Amino acid sequence: MAENKKEDVAVFIDFENIYISVRNEHATDPNFELLMDKSSDFGRVIIARAYADWYRYPRVTSALYAHSIEPMYVPTYYYEREDTRAGAQKNSVDIHLVIDAMKTLYGYPNISTYILATGDRDFIPLVNTIRQYGKKVVVIGVSGAASTHLAQSADEFILYRQLLDEGQPIEKPKDIYKTLVEAVHLARKRGNLITFATLKLVMMELLGGFEERDYRDAQGKPFTSFKDFAREAEKKGMIQIFTSGTVNEVFLPGEDPYKLSHFVSEPPGEMEREVMEKAEEEGEAMEFTPEHWKVFRDMMQQFDEPVLFVQIYNTLRGLRNQELIDLSNTQIKMMIKQAISEGMLTRISRGTHRYYQLNPDHALVAAAAKSQNSS
């Protein structure tokens, strides 16, 4: 019987990023043997390259060759700056790495997995492009130095610490939700935005690896996403989730998201009051086209639960920036008011705040749903 052929793998190492991050986090040099051993778990490594100005790290290249990693020389350019006596330096590691990765993508269609050892968010477009060609992208980064957006863009993200802990049994905490609260505190201490992507990365750091699918909800079903896990934690009163447009932020119980959020532009209630007063002064509803209402319906359908007036407003402004709707700020506010007064949106009160959701029984909404079901 023929042996199953292992898939081909390419490894690209942003050396300075990994070297400095490992030195800062673990007070030691990177272990390339562990990195390559982990890479080989994904298949047969046929390309492995590390990018840096090797004149600055002359003793490292022999270690790279010993582990079948090809050092790719990228010179450092020194230049004088007018605003300071000290010279500045710059190299183009990211450009060289991206060019080589793209050449490999086009020239070696047999390679199915790309491993990037870096924490630099500048590589997100490269990750997206490789994935668009049907390839798997794995990112290996160092906790505290890796971009959460880069980690989220990859098919799989691995912390360097996990390589060190490989083979060692990790005891899962008895209360995973307390670890989530700890992650909120740690992310806040670091000055990070408390989003789902940030929290998952911090939890991976705290636990030496974390996958929400390894845990179950109150009904005994495995979590299919970190969002589901966070919502279960919210039900247990451990956190609160605040949605602004399409962004989810996480806060602790008792905190006021409107004072802490980085995305809400105006306090709840004030904008709504302003719109209602203006509508009473003008006395007439503005005319909006069917195309405007289609964009409005599609926008509201993306929300999983009722949202605030200000969140609807901010999301519509975002659609205008994408040139999907051609309305002024005042017109956007009036459109929301009209949707409320005509029953397209239903209102739900929670404490002192009022939330809105699409009314499925409204004629325009029901007609659109019927059209989608019949197509």
C-alpha cells in the first residue's frame, strides 16, 4: 500500500521581529529547532527562509543552516535626519519576505501551507492574499508582541510559548470564565482594545494555548466560535458585551460601556432626542428611495440582537464612507426616525436605554424576506 504523501510547507521567518520578541518575553534566543519541528507537523518543509541583516547577527546563521533554514540577507540602510544629530536606520525585511512569499505562491502550486513566524500586522495583506489562493496560513508569534489582527487573519495562530510547552500536559482550569475575566484585566493593563480577537490571544497566553471548541456551553454543546463562548460568559454574569456598529467590545459587569468604549461617538439618548425634536420642527417625513431602504434593511439584519439608536447611526455612516448610501448625517438620522415612526423598527427598553431591532411583520421587511426565500 502506498504511503500517504505529506503536504508541502513553506516557512518564512521575520527574524528580527521574532528574535527581539523572544528575547524580551523569554530572556533567551529563539529556538529554531522547536520552530522547525512544529512546522514539520503541517507537512514536508521544502522552503524555509529567515530574513535579516546578517552582518548584525553573525553568529546566528550557523544555527539557521543547522536546522535547514536559509538566511536571506537584507541590508540595513543608514541615513541622516535633519531633525536630529543621530542617524536613523531602516531595512526592508517585510518587502523582501512578501516578494519571496508571492513568488513561491505563483511558482510552487504544490505548497499547501505557508507558515509565517512574525507578529507584525503589516503582513495581514500577505496572509489574506495567500488564503485567497486556497492555501492555509499559520502564524507563529510571541505573546505580548503579536498583533491580534494578524492572529485573527490567519487560519491558525500559534504562540511561541506553545512550542516551549509542547509535549507537556496542560491542566485546563476548573473555571474557564474566571480566566476570561483575568484576560480582560491583563489586556486593559496593556492598553489594548478589549475585542474578541484580543481576548482570545491573551487567553492563549494565559493558558499556554486555548481553543473554545474544547469547552461546552450550559447545554453541553461545544462552542463553535469565541463569540459563542463570550456570550455564555455574559449569561453567567462574568462580562458584558457591547456592540458598536460591527465591533464587539468586552467590559466587566457594572461598568458603563458608553464611558469606556473607543467607538461610540455620542452618548445614548442625546442623538435620539435631537432627531425627534428636529422632526417635530420640520413636520414632514423625508422621502427615501427603495434602494435606501434596501441598504437599511440589509444593515439591520447583520445585528444579532437589538441595538442603540447611536449604533444604527454609526453603522449607516460607515456605509456612506463605503459609498453604499448617499445621505448626509441629518438625512441618516431622519431615516432612522422614520423607520421607528413607521414601525419598521421596534423598540425595546432595558433600564434607561432604548434598543431597536428590525420588525419582521413590517410590509417592506416581510416582502424582502419573502423574495429572498423564493429565490
